[in-house]
Amino acid sequence: MSGTLYVVPTPIGNLGDISKRMADTLALADFIAAEDTRVTVKLLNHLGLRKPMTPYHRHNQDTAGPAILERLQAGESCALVTDAGTPAISDPGEDLVALCAGAGVPVCAIPGPCALSTALSVAGLPTARFTFEGFLPQNKKNRRARLDALRGEERTMVFYEAPHKLAATLEELAQVLGEDRRAVLCRELTKLHEEILRATLGELAETFRQREPRGEFVLVVDGSDPVQEEAGDPQAALERVAALREQGCSLKQAAAQAAEEFGLKRRDLYEMALGKR
């Protein structure tokens, strides 16, 4: 019988955020698959745990993934962790989860810290619908293509960014999405020097022309205003109704067709044709 892959979040800054269930899962797992064992050992020391660890990251996932799967299929249980936050969210852990799921190995998620949801919860921007963009492409051409595709995005957008790229990213976003677009920049979430900057993209870009970015950043950007389609000319629509009537259409059929052609409400046009409006 195969073991279970446990997806275990780790604190994104404050060690006090680790839950009892997260700690218990790390204690019970046969081994831990860690993004950086040097980082994870600090967490284990904090919890008073000693556990076998194996590295799993984007540079070794092609070989490490199958090796971890083999151990799981042999009956061992594994806790998958990243350096901070929830594994498999903008993280190579997604490939290990897919590999295990495809092989029929049970995968169990342990709820916990995630920079994405933490930033959204304090941003004060619409959260009913949002899109997570993670890290933008490093290639300049691909990066610009991605930003161009987001010009008309109406949902709130969430980005992760490294400090050495933040200033350039803010400049590009202001250029593509508009300097007046509302945004919230979250720095060092849950840590001692946590900072929430609420401004426009243009103002944030200006700030980091003068200031060196330090720490981990999550950027939340307001979506584009919905495109309002212009309604057609009611008088022209009524003339179209009359022409369709002459062709043999009933008033109801003519109003429905003309309303669709002119972007008007069918009922409104029908009542106008009847003289009720």
C-alpha cells in the first residue's frame, strides 16, 4: 500500500504562524521533501524535530520527483515543504503533486500560510474574482507579451516579485496598465518590518526610483474598468423593425432581430415599436 504525500505550508515570515496540525504532520512523516534543506532544518529545530530530508526544487525535480514517488509507492509518507508558504503555488511542487496524483498516490493538503491569500486579504481591492500571475517571465519579449495580454483584465491581479526586479516591473506595469491604476504593494508580510503601500502604479514606480527594494514582495493590482458597449440608435432600430415587418416578420420577431443588431434590449425596443415608450 502506497504512502501519502502531505502538502505542508510553512510560515512566510513569522514562526508563530505554524499550526499544530502542520507540526504534527512534519513529525509523523517518514521523510521531508524540501526546497532548501538548510532553510527547513531551521524550522525543524524550532519544532524540536529531527527528520530525514531530500532536496526537491526546480533544478532537480526531473530526477528527484520520480525518486520520491518510488519511496511513496513503497509505503513511506512524505511531507512536501517549500522555503516559505504553500507548496505547489507558483512552486515546482505542483509537478510532484501531479506526478503522485497521476500514479494514484494519495495527496493530502494541510491548510496554512500563503503569501497570495495574505496579500489579498489586506489589499482592500476586489477579491470576489482575481487572477494569480505569480512571477512574470524573465525573457523581455515574453514578459511584455504577458503584460499586454493583461491590459483589459477586469479581475484583481496578484504578482510575486523579487527585490532586484521590482523597480523595473513597476515601471512596466505603469506603462502598460496606466499610471493611475490602483495597486497595493505588500513587503515582508508577517515579518517584523511588514509594510503595506497603497498607491497608484505610477506613484509606486516613482517611490522605487528613489528607494532600494529590500525583502519579499507581493503586488496586488486593481483590474481594468469593464468595457461599456455603446447602445445603438433607437430611432435607427425602429426603422429596422419597420423594414423587417415589411419583409413579413411579426412585430415580436422584428423587434428581437433589430434589438440584437443594434445592441438594445428586446423588450424595450418592442415596447417602443408598440408606442408604449
